[in-house]
Amino acid sequence: MMTADQHFPTTGISNEYDDDDASFASSAAEQLENFMINLCNLGQYVTFESDPYVMRKIVHTNPLSDAISRHDWQEAKKILTSKPSLAKATSSCDGMIPLHQALDAGAPEKIIKKLLEAYPRAAHTKCGEQNRLPIHYHLASKATAPSDSIASLLVDSFPESTRAGDANNQFPIHLACQATQVSEHIFALLLTSYPEGAIVRDIHGNYPCDYANWNEDAVTKEIALAALVQNDIISSSARRRNSQEIGGKFLSNPRIFDEPLASARTQKRKRLQNENFSMLNESFSMMTEYDELHQ
């Protein structure tokens, strides 16, 4: 355990304090050290930096998050085995827990599995400045390309995650369209689970297809646009079948003709769907023409 002097090093301030000030500083340091010890016993680790009058929280972490931040996966595995409760501990001042941190850092699948075993509720937990779920962190990670097996593991752990937006109202499908080296499997996984995600606008007014069009990874761009077009075709067919099935019910209800054919919201949704489909078709046609010219 670090001493109070180690937790509260000399700050280099040249002002001299009288004996009362020094006594107050010593007492405050002892109280904070005791507070730290209590938190450590609970699995929370907090360090402070201060002068005699100003106390400020600098780091809020635990050994597990330290190992993850160093990409020391062997150490992280040992810590999880000896003290799995640390998987629940907030690992930084922005509120991230180890699972989210590990996904952002590109941890291997075996670490992700152990974190989920230690704390299954982590798959349902949003955290961080972007208010993201684990699936968001995995798809947005700059450390490594999205993994088919990890994406499947996260969606299986919390199927509703594909329907969740982050602080920017970006769903997993938006992030997948921005990532690189994304497989057909991941797009199929996300769109099968939540087809409507393809026609959701984020806080910037962009659809997933917009991000796919802007993706500099040509392979991912082609896969993403093809998946989005296929998703729209399947969704349109399903809507037509559903309309045919319930058509008889409409005819059997005379009041249906006394009501507006479609609400403003429904009309807007149809218009946006048509715009989205037209944009996808145009992008796909351009890519096809480009491929034909360069063959």
C-alpha cells in the first residue's frame, strides 16, 4: 500500500504554509488514504493528486483495466481467474467497464468470453462518453477489424443490442458501414436481427448507406452496399406479403375507408425508404459500371 506521501507528492509550489495549514494538509491526506483503502477493499482503485487546499480526482481504475490498457492479455486472464468481481468495476473516469475497454482495445476472443462469464450483464450495459454497448465498441474499434465470432458472441449475449443507438443515434449497422475489413457475416448478422436499422438516420442526418458510400475500404464498401440493397429487397417483399395477408381484414372493416389512408409519419417513412433504396441502387450501379470498365 502506498503511503500518504506517495499519494500526495510535493507539487513544487513555493508558498510556505503555517503550522495550522500543515496540520490540516496532513489530516486531509490521512483521511483520503483511509478512503482509498476502503475503496481498494471493494475492488475499486482511486488515486489523487493534491496540494493542501485543492484535491482533484485523476484516475479511477483497477488492476484488470490496467492490464487491458497495456494489452497484457495473460495478466488480464490471471486477474479474471483470481478476482472475477473486477469485471464489474468501473475502469476509468468516463464510466467504461472492462468488457467495453477490452473490445475497444481489440482484445482476443478468449478474454471477451471470460469477461462475459464473469459479468454477463456487461453485454446489456451502456457506458462511456458515447453511451455505447459492447457491440458498438467492437465495431468502432480502431485497434483491430471486427471479428465474426466476437460480433456473434455479443449479439447472442444481448440480441436487442442491434436495435440500440449510441449518443449519436448510431446503431451497430452505422458503425459497421464505417469500419474496415467487415465481413458479409457481420452485415447479415446485424441486418437479419434488425432490418429497420438500414433506414435509421443518425444525429448527423446520415443513413448507413451514406457511411458505406464514404468508406475508403473498397471491399467493405461493396459488401456493405450489397447487403443493404439485399436487405431492402427482402424487407419490401415481407411488407408486400404482410399487406396481402391483412388486406381482407381491411375490406371487412368499413371504418377503414373513413380514416386517412396513411398518417404523415407513415408517408414520411415511405418517402425516406424510397430515397434510401434509390440511393443504394445508384451507388451499386456506379460500382458495377466501374468494375466493368476496369476489367
